[in-house]
Amino acid sequence: IARDVSMWVPSEVKFEDVQKEVEALQLQNYLKSYVFDTYTPTDEENPNFGKTSIAFRLIFQSFERTLTDVEVEAEMQKVYELLKSKSFEVR
């Protein structure tokens, strides 16, 4: 099961740092995550100037059975709580 997350973070935040924190959660059936899009506004008039949009995908997989959406959603709530605790704007 794949889940995508998109968020605004301060420009100095790197995906690798976020990924390490997600992995530290030790989510059940978490296999991997990777970034698939970033955007940093360059126009000072943009309300998100000084921030970077990072979109990444989390992959969950069990090698013993089929996962359910309910199981994965429970793990995703832990990810959302982590991101919000860092004051990242999840979109």
C-alpha cells in the first residue's frame, strides 16, 4: 500500500532528515519512503517564500498477508502527528 504526503517545510529542512524521523517511528509493515517532488518558491511575493514543498511516498508491505487500509491509516496517523509536531504544514 502506498501513501503520499505533501507538506511545506522551512527551506533548510531536507527530506533525508524527515525520512530518518519517520523511520525512527518503527511503523508496522513500513518498507520504504522516497521523495517524488520538491518545489521552492523564488518569488518573494509568494506567501510560501522561504519554504519548500516536499511530496513523498511511503510504501507499506507485508510478506505474510494482505494489508488493510485501516492498518495503514493507523500508522499514517503516527506520521501526521510527527510532521505536525515539527510545525510542518501538511497539505
